[in-house]
Amino acid sequence: MDELKCAECGEIITEEGERYTLEDGTVICEECFDASYGKCDFCDRIVPEDELIGYGDCRVCRDCLEEECPSFDEKENEEETTEAYETMCRKYIGKRTMGLRPGEDQLDQTGDLGVYYSLTVTVNDAGVITELSRLTAQMLLSESVRSSNWAPYRIDEDDYMTIAEEMLDRYVMDEDDPK
């Protein structure tokens, strides 16, 4: 029987010893696995420790994170939602507000899946909206006592019609309100 050597340290892996097979077929011993590798909590792939990313209470590989929080081209996403953004601006710029102070106010809302949405509203001294930023979103990947890990999250046209409107409608005065 051929001796099985760890591809990392070159030590012989005994029959009793734990062994791990990497995606490329190489085998490593338990000590090397513990020192440098980990398993993705979603797909069970063994990957280098520095390639695992916190996602909630899990540690996942980049492929699984991409499935959960797909990357996207932010400039392209902005172009895709320009019409919805402009529609929001036409609807709200020039409206009187209540509860917002003159200057810039950041409005935010947490949506499904730990997605944090925000936009900035600029209000003049008369309480009228003069400017609105684009809606942005970030997904909370993981949180610890000392830090949190966020990733940009794609905006779609529906987000402007639901999320942005919910945030703004809390502060816009009804046209018929005499205040």
C-alpha cells in the first residue's frame, strides 16, 4: 500500500489520521486543514481559510456568497433605475414635509434579508424637499462585537416604488393638510 502524504506539509497521513481532499484532488492532513483551511457552511467545499466570508452565523465560500448576495455593476444598475429615480424626484421634490429639519436628512429602512436601504433628502427652510439622492442598499453579511461586514445590494425599479415611497411618505404632508 502506498503511503499517503499531505500535500501541504509532506507528512505521512496514517490510516487513523483525519484527511481532507481538496477540490483539485490533493489530500491534506488534519493539522494543515485546521491551520489553513475551512469548510463552507453551505456547500461543504474545503477552501483556504482566508477565502471564507462571514454571512450571518455562517462562513461561506465566494461562490455561495455570490448566490446569496450577487455582485453587480453599480454604474449599470444606476442606468437601469434612472427612470424610477426621476419619477420619484418628480413626485416628491417641491412637496412640503413635516418632521424633517432644514438641510440634509438621511432616511433609512431595513428590508428583507437584512438589506439596509437609504436615501438623502434635502429640505429648505420652508420645509420643502429640494433634492433627493438615489436610493442605495447594502446587505449585512455578518456582524460581530467589533465590526460588521456589508456588501452593496442591487436596487431595482420596484424598490423606488415601495421602499423609497414608504420612507418619504412618512414625512410628506398631505396636499389637503392646511398646516
